[in-house]
Amino acid sequence: MTALTVAELKKWYAKKLADKSKEFVKKADRSYKVVDRALKDIQLTARDLKEASEGDDSESVGISTRFALKVDEIVRDFDMRKEISYDNTEVMQDEIQHFIQELWGAGARWIGRMDKKHKSTIKQLDGYMRDLAQEMKNIGKLLYEFSWLKDLERIAGRIGALEELAFSREVYEDKIRQIRQKLDQAKVEHDLASAELTRFKETSNVSEILNLDDEAERVQSVLRMKLNTLKKPVKKFLQHDTGVRISPEGQKALAEYFEDPLKAIVREPDGYPALIEGLDAMREAIENGSLSLKDRRLERRAIEEIDAIKQGALKEFQEKGKAIDQKRSAYAGSEVYAMSAKLQAKFDEARKNLEYHTNDLLRTGDEIKRQLEKVAEFKSRIETDLQQSFGESVTIEVGVTLEPLLEKCTV
């Protein structure tokens, strides 16, 4: 068994491939020369045609010259690969076909309108084109005969990919170093922001403001629960024309109460008249049959909830909401409230920044794991390919891999 580094493998493979493809290269070289000679002859003929066109009448001059220039352009665009390989020969076969189509496409447009004195030149072109067409068939037979060579050449791509995967250590080392620097800075900023916010809470009356936020959240949660039974009926009522008249205030209240109930009920006068007006309209639609719910039980429950709300089921929460809003208004202009908001925003930003760089480091670790898996996959695939293609057992020594870098990607 032969043990090779990736660099040694490239040289070993190139020699083996050259030995295996020697006969193909020899036969393909003849076709390359034939094609090259034909293209040069066609280009010379086109330039001769351009010079010979100078004595034509004005219309023929334009047609002959344009055709000659087009032929010259098509020849210059031909992708004649210098290195002979199976892949390049396939490309050349396609190039010949494209070349023939392009040239005769131009010929069909202009040859019939050219001066008859250029007939022999066109005949020359036709001969060269037949030579190219014949060589294209010869190349097709050659490619068929050596079709197994295509798989051998593909191994080169896999070796190149393995080399890139195995030798990307410096790139990842630099990437991890940069992320680590940003992460360390983010930790310092997070700890400072956290300590500053904690110290402020302990030495000020900000806790009262925070208690208001907690209380508002509780009232909001209870209001949503109280209105939950009516949520779907209200949505259906607002989306359908039931024929029941409702004022803009009532319609607006129905929409707002089911988006932000605390905000809506605080904004309303005592007794929430706009909400009741909207609910009364919906009740009318249910009772007259223009708003049909899934079954009678749901309709009955909706009517019961509307009655409960009209009898004051939400009164207590409206009072609490208004009281919270008044206290918030009193605190809103205070220095304590402004400082609390500022420090909280600073802490939230530091926390998000820390999370971002932490996740960035973890993502890099996942990338490295995938790279290592690909290295193992390519290594195994190449070793199998070499065994099948050349009948030799080769072990690829990748050397120092990215594995040690995984430890630097832990948080």
C-alpha cells in the first residue's frame, strides 16, 4: 500500500493519468491539429473574401464584407483549448457544432446575395466546413472509445477539493481569532451593563416603575382571557356585511379591543360605551341570523359574554388600567424612568450582541465539523477511485486537520 500526502498524491495521480491517457492524447492531438488548421484556413479565406469584395458594386460590397467579418469573428470566438484532455475534447466537439451552426446561419443570410465571382471562395469555405464536420464525427467516436477516461479525469477535481478542505486551517484560525476578540469585548460590555442596571435598581425607586409594568402585563393577560370567547365571532362580524348598522366608534372599538385590550379600555370613558355599542351590534346580527356561528352553543356563549360585559365584567380592569396609566404618566417625565429605560436598553443591546457573537462562534464550529466530514468523505472516495481506476491501494495522509480548532469554538 502506498501512503501519500495530498501534494504527493497530485503528482502521483498526474503521472498515472498521463500513462493511462497516452493513447487518447495521441489520437486527439491529430484532431486538434486538423481543427486548428481548418479554422486558420477559414479565417484566411474570410480575409481574402473581404479584400476581394472591394471591387464589387456598392450593395455587394456591403454583403460580402459583412459576411467576411462575421466569419472572422466566429473563428476568433472559437474556444480552442491548448491542453488535451477528455473534458477539453468534449468542449471542442460542442464548439465545432456551434461554429458550424453560426457560420452557415450567417451564410444563409448573405451568400445568396453576394457577387457570383465569390463562388469559388464559398466553395472553399464549404470544403473546410465539411472537413470540420467530419472531424467532429471522428472526435465523437474517439470520445466514445475512451469514455472511461472521463471518470479518471474527475478524480482530479476531487483531489483539488480535498486539498482546499484540508488546507483551510489558516482561514479558520483567523476567523476564530476575530470572533473570539469580538466575543470577549461583548462579554465585558454585557457584564458592565448588567452590573450598572442592577446597581441602579438597588439604589433607586425604579422597582415601583417595574412593578407597574408587571401589573399592566397581568391586567392585559386577564382582559385577553375575558374577551377570548368573543374573539372569533368579532373577527367574523367585522369581515362580513351583516346588514346591521354600527357607528365608526363601535367598529373601531371592536378592532382595537382584540389587538391591545389594555390600551383600548384605558382610552375609553368609564363604562366602555364604544365597546358595548359594537358588541350590541354583533348581538343583533347573531339574533337575527345574519351572523351565523358554528352552532347554537357558540352563539349562546357569545350572547352571555356580551351581557356580562354590559353588566360590568370589565369595570374592575378598566379602573386598574386607568390607575396604572396615571402612575405611568406621572413617572414618564421623571429622571428615574428615563434612566431606567436607558440602562435597560443598553443592557438589552449588550445581551443581543453577546448572543450574536456566541452563535457566530458556534456556527463556525459547525462549519468545521462539516469540513471534517467532507475531508473524510473525499479521502475515502478518492482512495476507492484510485483502487478501481489504477488497481493500486493508496492511503492519503491529510496531515494536521481542523479538528484541534473545534476546542476553540466552545463557549
